[in-house]
Amino acid sequence: KAGVTQTPRYLIKTRGQQVTLSCSPISGHRSVSWYQQTPGQGLQFLFEYFSETQRNKGNFPGRFSGRQFSNSRSEMNVSTLELGDSALYLCASSLGVTGNDGYTFGSGTRLTVV
Amino acid sequence: QKEVEQNSGPLSVPEGAIASLNCTYSDRVSQSFFWYRQYSGKSPELIMSIYSNGDKEDGRFTAQLNKASQYVSLLIRDSQPSDSATYLCAVVNFNKFYFGSGTKLNVKP
């Protein structure tokens, strides 16, 4: 069974640009969550989508947005990139009905903003 | 107060010893509890889940849950250098996951 697939694995962008990251969850998983991980801050929750609806949202500025498609694939977008957005962005999927099944994480997208 | 608290470590144990990792959480209605292992530069990997009070064993790993005291622990028996990683505790309330900041474990040969 294929795992959670994130593309691209690495990205280098310039300040002010925007970026779109993609996540394909495990087949049958309806919940997709996004996290930002930096060395000093640990895992910071961005948002969660379930059946194409944003179900939960973290405390990030409006520059960070996401969406989920009918096939459960998800994208997140960061506009007007800042140096502080450099981080590992992780996508995680779960069946999503009760939360009891836990997350499976993708390998992440490492974003560097220069 | 953070929803999930972990000692950041590092926790150093000799090879073959028992490593004990602890986690406390703030919300009494938390329903599900997970331990993830994260190697440097890699993504978190689910290693244990526990839902009811008591112990749950899986190989060298034992998860312990005490809802009255609001803590979860992970014991790693016969620790190996390959267990050196950061261990993240996660607590779930109604589909919302809360992660601790992780405890770094060093197992010395």
C-alpha cells in the first residue's frame, strides 16, 4: 500500500514569491493535515482538511492556505514568502473519522527561502 | 499552558538499558494517545498507540497511560543505538492532534 506522497521534496524560492506544495494521502484516507517543522519550534499545526472541508486551523497568517480535492489530494499554498517560512512542511493523512487511527506522515517538502 | 508537555532532553542511556520517556497533557477529555519516532532529517513515524488506562506492549516498546494523572509514557527495553531519535507524544481531542515538542534520546554504545 502506497504511503503519503509529498511533492516536491525540495524547493528553493525567493522572498516575495509564492509556492504550492502537494500531498497525496494513503488510499482511503479522507483527512489530510499540514504541519510546519523548524528546529526551534517543533511541529506547528497549519490546517486539517476532511472530505474537502477545512475542519481545523492553526495560528498561521492568511498567507498560508490550503485546499483538498474530491480524491482527497491536498495542496497548500504560501504567498509572499518570508525568510522565516524556511522549514520542513509535513503532510499527514488518516482515515479521519474519529482520530483514533493516528497519522501517517509523508517525507515532507523542505522549503528554503532566500 | 501547552496541551502536551515533554522534556526536551537529551536523555542519554547506555546500550541495553531501559529508556523512559514521559509526556503530560492538559485536557482531561483526550481520547487517543500516540508515540512517534523521528530520526534527524526524516518525518515522524508512528510507533505506538494507546487508548485506555494501563500498559500496551509491542516488542521492545511499552506505552503506559494514566488518565487520572494525565500522563503517557513510553518505555524502550534493551535500548539500541538505532533507537537514538526524537520521540514525539501526540494527544487527540475530537480529531484535533496536539504534539509535544519531543524528547531527544541518545543511546550510547
